[in-house]
Amino acid sequence: MTNPFPIPLNALRAIEIVARRGALAPAADELGVTIGAVSQHLRRAEERLGMELFERTPNGLRPLPALKAALPQLTSGFTALQDGLASLKGSDEAILNLTVGSVFASRWLIWRINKFTSLHRDIEIRLSVTATMLDLGRPDIDCGIRYGHGKWPGVTAELIGGTRYQPVCAPDVANRLKHPADLKDVPVIQDATTMLSWEAWRKEVGLGPDIDLTGPIYSDASLAFDAAISEQGVLMAADMMSADAVSDGRLVRPFEHAVEGPLGYWLAVAKGRRESTKLRAFRAWLKQEVPASVRGYVYQSRA
């Protein structure tokens, strides 16, 4: 009888991780073996298959076309195995492990977790707050909130909001802004991590390239928000993230002119992952809470 698995499961897992991450070290960490052992897994697998799986480049290992085409099936297969094992031993439906970025955590989620837990007293949310895009296929992560285009390999993503954005600043700074051209006379906070486009907003309001926008630079998005609140200048921010600060008067939207961009916040889950009860509850809560939080702000007039 033909062996349906001519490559050992550990070797297949090593191939899947390296193809997804582009390096040997993540596979070694996850499998609990040495980098040399992972390298041996790949070499022997290629020998048994009679084909090369990876292109060796100065920037790491890149899956060749055949492996690239098979990668989604491998990833979803291992995710399904993890979920099957969790079901077999009784998965912990009482804990939702969620990975998020610092701005989403500090400006939106942390103020609302109690709303979720009051509705679902049997579910505890555990946050992993990091700027790094963690592997959602890990067994210790249920889902993540990611900002971007929503198209990540091995991930199923559902848009939850955050596509509208515009400048915000403290009320005293806003008093100096009557028209967009007045931005030349105030500091414009530069968030080095942002994906929001000042250029798109400038084009929308007719602000020409001859007007320079300069100001303090921050490499942490949450600190950039604090800088805007502490009157250091004007910051470009997603309406969803600035809604609370606008509502309580710490920030205002001086021009009331938002741009709808192609990026947003997405609920991201590893492809093939079983829809657990806790994840289903969190998804349903986000669908209600996100629109309510954006609609609920009260614009603070400068008049």
C-alpha cells in the first residue's frame, strides 16, 4: 500500500512554517529543535519528493511555485489539526487570546473590554499588545486585530472599521486653524509607524505641495496620540481611534473633513481555524460596538 505521507509530519510542519515565515529559526523555535534539524528536514523532504521546494536567497528562503500553491492547504491543514486536538482534550472556551497593536489597545479596546466581559462573564480576554505581526496559526492565539489592507497570507480577515481618517489636535491648537493652509503655522506630528496618507487628505482638501508640514516625529503611535492631546501639534488619526478623545474634548477635528481610505482594522483569524464559541461572541460584539463607538462621539465646536 502506498504511504500517503512519504514525508514525516514534523518535516511537513517545518516546510509550512519556513514557507510562511521565510526563515529556519521560527520553525526551530516552534518545533523545539535546532536550526540544523530544520535544515535536515527540508533537505530530506526535497530528496524524497525529487524536487526543490525553496529558493535560497540572501534575504531568506522563498517557496518555489509548487510549494507556494500548496501552502494555503498545508497551513489550513495544520490549523485544523490544532483545533482537532483542542476539541479532543477540551478547548478552553473561557479564555480568548487576542493580539493587537498599541493604538487599538490603548485608544479603543481597553476602554471597552468591560462591556464585552459584562455580556460574556464566562470569557476572559487576554491581550498580547505588540507592533509585531504575530503568527495567528500559533495554538496560543485565537485571533488578532490588524490594521492594513486585509490581505495577509494564511489569514481570513473581516473589516471592522477605521477606514475614515482626518487631522485632530487639542482645542488650543485648533484655535489657530481656520483653513487647511493654516497647517503651515502649527507643528504637524509625524507618526513614523502610520499607514494613513497625509497626501490623500491634502489632495482632498486642495492643500498644495508648496505648503510644508513639519513637526515632532514619534516612532510609537500611542505616544503620537498623547503628543496631540498635550498640544504639541496636529495628528492624522482614524476617526475610530480619535472618537473617545473628541467626545470628551481632549481633541477636536478642526476641519471636519474626513477621507475614506483603503485601509482599516480587521478581525484576523488563521485560515481553516474552527469558529469557537468565544470567537463567535467576540466577532458579534465587535460588529455592534465599533459602529456605536464611532457614531457616539460629540463634535467639540471651537465656537
